[in-house]
Amino acid sequence: MIVTKWVLVHKLDELGIVARNKSILVAKGYNQDEGIDFDETFPPIARLKVISVLLAFASHMGVKLF
């Protein structure tokens, strides 16, 4: 199993005021076992194009998505 960690960042504008908050899920690579965990990392977000392809494929195959 790959251990992950959420990294939270506060983006500031030129006046030093918080403009937006960002977060990213990162994997702690030093915990990976060679040949076992390298293919188990997934992106933390789903892109719109991927969701569209998933919905089209599910519709074509007649699969219900929840």
C-alpha cells in the first residue's frame, strides 16, 4: 500500500492576502516496494474529458453508474 498525504497551500496575492487555497494529494515514494506498488498511484482529480469518456462507455455498455 502506498501512503499518501494531503498538502495544503495558501496562494497569496501581491498584497499578501489569501487569494485561494490549493490542495494536492501526494504519494510518499520512499514507502514503495520495487515491483509491487509502482502501478497503484492514481491522480487526485478527475478531468472533465475522462468523466465524459467514462459516461459514454457506461452508456454504450449499459452500465449503471452511482
